[in-house]
Amino acid sequence: MLSPLGLSPSFGFGDRLGLATPGHIAAVKGTGLAPIFAQQSVRENARTGRTPQQVIDDAKRAVESAHWEAPWGADADHLKTVDDLPPFIEAGYTFFTIDPSAYVDNAADTDPLAVLQEKVRGSDLDQLSDLYLHPAGERVWGGFDTHKLLQAEVKYGGAIRHTVGMYHHLSESMESFDFEISVDETDAPTTSLEHYFIASELTRQGVKFTSLAPRFIGRFEKGVDYIGDLVALDAEMAKHAAVTFHFGTYKLSLHSGSDKFSIYPLIVKNWGSRLHVKTAGTSYLEALRTLAVTSPELFEQIWSLGLESYEADRATYHVSAEAALVPTDQALPALLDDFHARQILHVTFGSALTHYGQEIRAELVRHADAYNANLQKHFCSHLDLLK
Ligand SMILES: [Zn+2]
């Protein structure tokens, strides 16, 4: 049953090809995690040439033929403007992820006080001071002084207003839905104090949100494990969890969550069941792993195209792979385990699907059992760590 998932621990399986849901179902069955089987961002739809309706229909077909009876969700991911909403609402999406990063003023971190004071005119500073300046109220996530409060309002005030507007727009056309605010693609990590400010302001302004995705410290690059200091991340995750438990009304959401094996134990330890994890491109990589065995010639064409288009296609993604560092003598399908090859293939999916989409889909339909088995194995290695 397609429905909002509320505060159940949940896992998002983005599927760029529309053929991965059977493998996702096989992996998530029995884990106790509530699945999102349809999850595509506006950016992904633009690159795959699919519509929100096609994405949800592909998932529905697989859900019906597998007789999946439990609730599942459909995530309209990284929505940036009000104009992004209608096709997802019409198609029956249940989970709306708002990305207000265009309204985040990153300069606030370094603006001099006078500039902050100029920028913040128009906000109700007396009210904000009453709400947030409590000298005795220092918490795990820190406390505000006047300067920090001005910074928070300048940095996130516009993003909060935009999110409230998106929420009102949705509320006018839908009765119940999951609502996520995601600042994971902003320039700088979200401090736990900033997280507190965002959650508090949204709550105060009547937004009922189900999850919030901060940007965490370190690097969450596509298709590979976490790059950064695990001890520092552990401490940060604990502080973000403290903010979340303080409100008690939403979950923490981790984007680019695939292949982050080293941090899953930290998520479980710190967040308990108040978690949502999103993955997307890693299912596409499992499709390529399948092709590397069943149709090596097609795979080689995709790989050559990936090397050609990487520099252009990487622009809107967090990746650090270098084509020159891919081992030249790597056999298939082991190439799919190389850091650089994974990222190159991960972000060039749009180019690959434009040129070879039909061939790729036809091969995966022909070898559906192999594709499902690869997906099941890959996702069980994730989900086992979240149990
Ligand atoms: Zn994201």
C-alpha cells in the first residue's frame, strides 16, 4: 500500500532504470525497515528522461507482482521550486523532499557583524531574541549569542521561509504526506546548533516534517564509503541525534547513503530507529555489474563513454575520482569495485542512458535473475548493518 511512512525507520531505493524494485523487495523483506521504492530527484528525471509518473508506475508494477503488502513510499526528491511540485502530486507521491539550498546564504559564516545586521533587517529580531537567547540554556548542541543568532537567521532564514511556502503549497492539495527538509547539498556542514534553529523555526511556523537531512562533516561522495574522521563524525551524529530527540517529532535522514558501510554502525548507535537513508546510483552500478558479465561489449561502450563525459557530468555531484587513477589492467566485473571507476560510472548515467538506454534495459530484462541477485546481495550488505 502506497502511503506516508511517518516515523518508522525507513530506507530509500532510488531506481534510475525502473527495473530494480524486484531486487530491492528481495533485500528489504523481513528487515523491519519501511521502504521507499520510487525515489527520483528532479535532476535525475531530467537525465534519465523519465517522468515522475513513469517512475512510480515502474515501482507499482513490481510491488504488485511481488505481492508486497506492507506500506511503501514514493519520494519526490530534491524539489527546489513550487513549479517542481505538480507532476509529483498528480502521480501520487507520498514523500516530498524540499531542497532550499538556493536560499541558504553561506556568506553568513564570515560576514562582519555590520553586514549581518544589514542583511537581517526585515526579520523579527525581538521575537528571535526572546526565543533563542537564554544564557542559562546551554545544551549539548550549544547555545546562541547575538552574533550566532544573527548568523543563523541570515544563513537559513530565507531557506526556512521557502520551505514553509512549499509546505503550505503541498498542504493545500494533499491531506497527509511525509515532508523532508534537506540541506545536505549546501556548501558547509550543518552544525547541530543550526540544525536546532532550523527544526525549531519550522516547528514554530507550523510545518509538520517527518525528516531532516543535515549536511554532515567529512565527505559523502557518490558510490563509495565515507571519507573523513569517524571519531569526529560519531560525536557530531550524537549531537544531531540530541536535537532530534529534543523535538521527538521527526527522523534524521542520510543522503548519498549507499556504500557508507563504515558509518552505519554509528547511525544505529546514535539515532536508534529515528532514521531514513537514501540511496540511488548504487542500484545503477549493480546494473552495470550485471552487464559487465552478461554483455561485456555493451559495458565497454558505457565505460568509454563514461570516461569521455566524466569531466562535464561530474559538475553537479560530490565526487573526487580521477580518470587517470583507474587501474588499466582491471578485469570485469572487479572494475565495479574500484573507487574511481565507481564514481565515474555513477555520475555519467545520464550520458549512458541517452546513448544506450534501450540496450541496457533490454539486457537487464533478459538477465533479470542475475540483476536481482546482484541487487539483493549489495543491499543486504547495507541493511544487515541497520538491523
Ligand atoms: Zn541529497
